[in-house]
Amino acid sequence: MGKKDKEVRDPAVIAAIIEKSPFCRLALALGNAPYVVPLCFGRAGDTLYFHTGPSGRKLDMLAENSRVCFEMTAEAAVKPGENACSFNIEFASVVGFGTARRVFGEREKMKALDAIMSHYAQGPFVYRPEALAAVVILAVDISEMTGKISGIKDKYIPKA
């Protein structure tokens, strides 16, 4: 990371940023063709979960390259300056890497959907059997993750 003063490695702070993030950008690559897509997500331990339809570009790319990168931004605000070079952005974000896989089985799908739904609402959650059968669940096993905060550290890191 270029600016070490903005780097965050504390798992509790990273978890707080993730919890406040409304969506996750999932980055995939195949050959020299990158692809980034914003998705609703959930987290359980060291795994992120996403839901998608039964076909599409994400699944085609993941079938050939399961390595992914992800990014979440909890908040961001442009802070204008007196001139162009004095503008700044206050933000809290997380970037990480992992390996994606499909989740199979009704029980595993419900666990993943509960993680996704819990990110946005309080349960318990009920899933229609036909919806459960049709949905594709992607799990990303996180291998590395760091955070970055600029200008709003006091919102995430208590002063000593």
C-alpha cells in the first residue's frame, strides 16, 4: 500500500468498514479482459457470499479463472479545496483477494443467503423452494484483505 498512514490491518476495523458497505465490487479477469460488477453481499467469517442468476458473464469467467479481487467502500465524500490540487476525498474502504466457488446444496445455500440477507435486514428469513433451487450462490474464500481510511479515522478507530 502506497500510503501506510491510511492503511488498516486491524480485523475489527476492517469488519466495521465491511458492515457499513452497501455493496461489494467483485473484479474478475480472463486473459486480458477485466470485469468488475457491483453486487449485494454477505460475510460469514473469512467467506463472502453473492447471489446471481443461472448464467452470465460472471459465471463464464469464474469457470476459467476463480481468482478474484473485491472492493467495498463504507463511505466517501469529496472535500473541495481552494484550488484543484487541494481537493481531497474522505473514505473508508477494504480491498481483498480470494478464490471463488459455487455453493451447492439447500442447507449451504440457505446459510449463504442468510449471510447476505443479514447484511441488509434482521431475520429470520424464509426462502421459497423454487427460488432456492434457481439461485446460484458464489462464495469467495478470502485469502488477503486490507483496509484504508482517509480523513475519517476517528469514526472507525478510537483515539488512544
